[in-house]
Amino acid sequence: MIDTIVFNLTKDQFQIIQPDKFQPCATFLSTSNTMQAKQNPTRHEFLKGEYKPRLTLQKRINAQGLF
């Protein structure tokens, strides 16, 4: 069973359509020093039997600097 998958993407390889669903809001990617935001399934979705993955966005430092 796979329990973690990591995608290393640059800013031009993805688009966040609903940044307010992340805690803290995912607009930090361009405006804040916050390094991490998470989006987990809600209790209501869990009780309804809806499967949604747990998502984590992170700003990371790579060879070219802050990413």
C-alpha cells in the first residue's frame, strides 16, 4: 500500500482553483513567508463516505533558491 506520493512541481506546472479550501489559505505561494498549507477531507465528507486525499502544499528551497 502506498501511503505518500510526492510531486515536485514548479509554479507554472499547476493551478490552485480554490485556494481558500487550504489552511492557511493557499494564496501564500506568491504573497507570504508561510511555508505550508493543508487541505484535508472534512468530517461531513468522511461521514458521507466521500474519499478525498489529504493535500499539503509546501514552499521549498531548491538549488535555484526559494521555489
